Amino acid sequence: MKEYKLSPSGSVLKLVNGEYRMSIPPDETLPEYQEYLKWLSAGNEPDPADSEPVQVKYVPCKDIILRLDEIGKYEIVKSTMSEVQKDIFFSLKEGIDTQDVVVRELLVACGIDPDLILY
């Protein structure tokens, strides 16, 4: 299992704790994507994408913020995020993948049903 895996949707999946858990959109302004490109330039190759295309749905970050604010949880989630997570969250142009495991776990840790926010 390599550090990165290609996704049929065009994003790159990063290995986190033994699973491909972080979805990185192909956006050269993102530090995570720059890290991936550096890894590639060092001669590494990602695992290939699965043969079955996966439909990825992104929720715009502004919609997530509004939904969290509506239920009074925005400040709680924001205070739980590391500075790196905040930088990533607020820089994503496509939004958040509705199946992003890291984001779903963060919401659950804050007592929020991810399906109420990531739709």
C-alpha cells in the first residue's frame, strides 16, 4: 500500500492510519496537493484508481458552515480543528467530499450526525 492512491474522480487519496482517508482535489494551490506533487517528483508512483468509477459529491464549505451555524455547532467544530485542518477547509474550492472519513469522524467527535451536514 503506497502513501497515495489515485481516485476515479480525479482527486488523490492519501493514506492515513493505514487507510486511504484523505481526499485531495487536484488544486496546485493546496499544500496537500503540493506535497503530493513533491512526492511524485521524488520518483514515487501512487496506487492506481479502482476500476469502478466512484461518484464523488462535494459540499461547498460555505454550505457546511451555514448548516453547522444553524444547529449552533460551528464554533465547536472550528475550535476542535487544528490550524492545518482550518487552512485546508477554508482553502478548498470544490468543497468537502461527502464521504471524507476524516471530516465525518470530526463531526461525530463533536456530537454531530455527518449526514445532517454533508448532503
